[in-house]
Amino acid sequence: MNGFIVTWDVNSRDAAACGRVRRFVFGYELRNGAKTYTYPGFVRREGVRYLGQSVVFVDRVRLDELRAFLRLQR
């Protein structure tokens, strides 16, 4: 598989930015009584592999999407 290793850093003092990045990358679940709503994160998409803390491998198709999201978090 051809692609790119992407890393990022989020200021840990910015709790809102940390939360946005975590939700985007890993997804989240919401529970409403007996119902659970699952929102898969970026790492669950085709062409993306989680490599470690703040590091993913992405193919060319997903690279622009990830870069655009990360740029908005500045």
C-alpha cells in the first residue's frame, strides 16, 4: 500500500481541541437509554491505519481530508 505517515501535536492545555481531534480520529458513541449510536472515527476508514499516538498511515485518497481537518484545529 502506498501512502503517507501523518503526525500531529495538539496543545494538551486546549481541552476543546484535544476533544475534537480525538472524536475525529477515533470516533465516539452516544447512549440514549437503551439505544447506542456509534460514529466511527477516521482510523476506521478504508485506506487509514493507526500506527501509534498521534500517528496514522493514510493513502492518497484520505490525505487531503485529514490535512484539511487538522488545519482547522489551529
